[in-house]
Amino acid sequence: MHNGARTLVMAVALAVAGCLPQRPAPQIASLEVGVDAPTATDATYAVGGTCLEQLAARGAQFEQAEPFHTSRGCGIGDPVVLRTGVAEIGPGAELECEMALKWLDFEQRVVQPLARDIFEQPVAYVHQASDYACRVSTGNRRKLSQHSHGLALDVTGFELPDGHIATIENDYYADTREGEFIRAVAEKACAYFSVVLTPNSDRYHYNHFHFDIGDSGICSL
């Protein structure tokens, strides 16, 4: 992990204890074609407890890491490396637990149902481009990005079990099923995240969605 000072201290795998999903060769997607992705029930959503307990109760596979802080003001107080929500996310996303739980909620309630409605199959693999990163915001160079606190996730595309990928760069403006899916994901994300940035936001987001749960309020579609 960062600066060699942090070690992973616990692995949680609800479905198979101690086992994290591997990317099978030759295709990335880990769910079989036609198999519905599991979704949590209303009873599962109602489960209380700590953030880590809620992640585990909803079926996420993740690793807990030690809290850390840097001299620049970056760091995460309750860090996890999310490996699988419903779909595998890769490479594994290092996030504040609260952000990992928010992503899982969004995936279960929005992303997977949209994929089944539009493609008649679930998302099997989420391609992410940035999780924790100690850096300034692209929108305001005088403040740290929410990535610096593990409160942001950048997503570049969604892969189906057959290996087909809907990407933000290629499909955001497309008049296709992929475009319909990508735009619907962005639109519905505004109800879950404080900030949603898309290719319409600025030149920095031409190829990915930025989702965060910071203190700003921006829905840029």
C-alpha cells in the first residue's frame, strides 16, 4: 500500500471465505452469460451496524486496511479495498468505507437493474481509473480532490459477461443501447453522489465518470 507503511489486516469474502475473485482468462468478465447478478433484498438494505458490517452483509468482497494520513492532508480514516460489489471492480478500489458502501448501494439499486433491462444481462466487471490519490482537484487547484480522502471513484466502463464493454469515452454520446445505458447511469447517479462529472463537464472527464460524496453539490450531465 502507500509508502509501504500500511498492511492489509483483514480479508472479508462473504460468498467464499478467504477467497477473492480472480480475472479469468481469456475474458475479463466473471459472470456467466444470462445469469442474473445477485441483488440485496430490502431486508438486507435495512441491516444496521458499522460500515464494514454493512458491506459484508450485502455480499461485498473487500479488504480492510489500516487508517493513514499524510503530511499533505490526504488520507483515509476507515479504508477498504473493494474487490467485488455485485460485479468485480478492477483494479480493486481503495476507498473510505462510506464511499465503498455508497458505490455498492448505487450498483445494486441502479447499475445492475439498468443492465438487465437494457442488455438482458448483468454487469460483470466495472473498470475504474482512479480511487484514492493524493492530489489537487482538477476544478480547483487550491483544494485537495475528494480522491485524496478516498471519497471519490472514477469509472471508465462497464463490462458484460460476454466481454462486451460500454465505455464513457465511446458511448456517452452514442445513439445505441450502450449510450442509453451510460447516460442513464450518469443521470441516476445524481441521486446517490454529491458530485457527478461526465464528458459534458470539462476536458478532464472526456473518458470517465467521476462520482464523489464530498461537500460540493454538482450534477453535470
